[in-house]
Amino acid sequence: MLLVEFSTDVIQLNEWSRRVGVALSVDSLGTPYARAHRHLLRQKKLLVEHHGFRELPPSDPRLLFTIECQPPHRSSNGLPRSPTMKLELPVHASSFFSPERRIQWQMVFHSALWPSLRHVVQPVDDILYLLQCLMPGLLLLVQVEGGWRTARGLPPPDWININKSMLVEIFGSDHYPGLYKAASDPKLAFITAPER
């Protein structure tokens, strides 16, 4: 079983920050996340124009965007097997760490959207991977199999290499080599532990 796990657990975030070699604090996330807006909005536009998502009117000024789509899997009667899949992202990275909004972000990232569409809709993968680069450990791809839990906290190195110019624009040229190195090293990009 593969799932996306959202967590603001400080110990987990510190561990991933140490692995990547970046100081990760709510304050230090603001500038790179703001620089990433243009790229996140481009992926949103692709989802709306080419993948059946529809943009919802802004319901909260703290949101960068909200889009939704019907789940791809249906019952034999034609009914959706899961609720409408919603993807929304905040204007400010600090919103991910707000205790009163934790449930909101868990609903977004724990929804059926990620396992259902990750491998068939590239912009969904691109959003997930960019968020993993921005905030290592916040979003983990978790494979549970045979009593073991393997979590990937960084995108594949191929994705980082293909998106080098975007990542350098967002983070600067000093940060990119460490990010690529960490993503390329299975001992840094993955954590394996017995299933909880």
C-alpha cells in the first residue's frame, strides 16, 4: 500500500532537515515558498486545462488556490468510490504549521487524490515533489509492505535534475547540490522502520 503522509511533527522535520543539510524553520520557508508560487500556479493551470480539474472560487484569502476533480474510480453503478478530490495550497508556508489548520491539510494530503493520480497526472507529482523539496519531511511517500514502512521524503534524483533551473530559481545555486545529493542517496532519501 502506498500513501502520502502529511506531518508537522518537529522531530520528524528536524530529522529530514538534517538529512538534506538545510536549516528548516517556519521563518526560513517563507521566501522559497513565495518564489515557488509561480511554479505551483503553473501546475494548477495544467490540471485545470488538461486533466479535468475545476477551479473553485476563493473561499479564504489565505489560500493560493483551490481546485477539485471527480475521483477516477467508480462503482459498477457509476457512483464515485471516494469523495470529490480537492487540492488546495496556502499563500504562506507557515499555514502548514498552524495547529488550527492541521486537519485541513491532512484532509488534502491524505485524500485519494495522491495515490490515485500521482503516476498518471504529472502535475500532481510535480506539486508533491516541489513541496517535498521546499519542506523535507512534511510530505512523505510511504510504502507499507510485509510489516515494514518505507518513507521517501525527497523526490527522485531524476526529477530534481530535470527541474534544476526551477529549483535553482527557488532556492539559489548553493542549495541545489545538497538537495540533489540527498535525493540521490537512498540512506538520506528513505527511512525504513517496522510498521507502527
